[in-house]
Amino acid sequence: MKTLHSYWAYIVLAVLVFTVINAIIGLTQKKEFTHKDFRLGLFALITAHIQLLIGLGWYFMSPWYKALKANGSEVMGEPAARLLAIEHPIMMIVAIVLITIGWSKHKKVVKSESKFKTFAIFYGLALLLILARIPWNNWFN
């Protein structure tokens, strides 16, 4: 499950980066919001939610969750353990909530500019949160 979570993260990041860049380009070049843009946003939403489900499954089986249950104060005192047990899961949930809000808001607006702006803001903020709390040391070791 951990391996699947790690590899699926690459897909989520690639799709999210592409969606945010597409939204910024669409906004700055005043393009029409097309079905392709709609599908790209939806694909980012779906891949992020799949990652959340995989991540939650892995989290409750992980040694960090077990350590947190056994001795929470020790986990909170160790920055690396705190990142994996608390910071990463919470920030990823917040990021996926932002993606979901962005998706819901974009459907309620009519203008292409507003749709691109909604994606750029909400998906962009989610991307920043994800990049800030990825356990990079685990990826590159």
C-alpha cells in the first residue's frame, strides 16, 4: 500500500501541476474554457481523491500512526516523525479539500475567466500545500 501511495503521488503531482499551469495560461491569455479544461480539472480531482483513499488506508497501517497512538508526545517531539504522523496527513487532507472546493466553485461560474481563476487559485494553493508537506527525504532515499 505504501508503494502504491508513493507512485500514485507522482501521477497526482503531474496532473495537478499541468492543471494549474493550464489554468494560469487560460487566465492570462483569456482563452475559452473548453471541455478539455473541464476534463483536466476533473482528472486532477479524481486522482487526488484516489490518492487520499490510498493514503488513509496506508496511514492507519503505518508505524507512525501506531507510534502516535503509543506515545504521542514522543512523536510530537521528533520533527521527522511528526511530519509523517501529523503534518503530512493533515495538510494533504486540507489540499484535497481545496481541490474539491475549487471544483465545486468552478461549476457555479459562467465566465471562462472565472473558471480558470478558480482553478488557478484553489488547485494552485492545494499544489503548494502538497509540495510543502511531501516527505521529500523518503522519496529520495
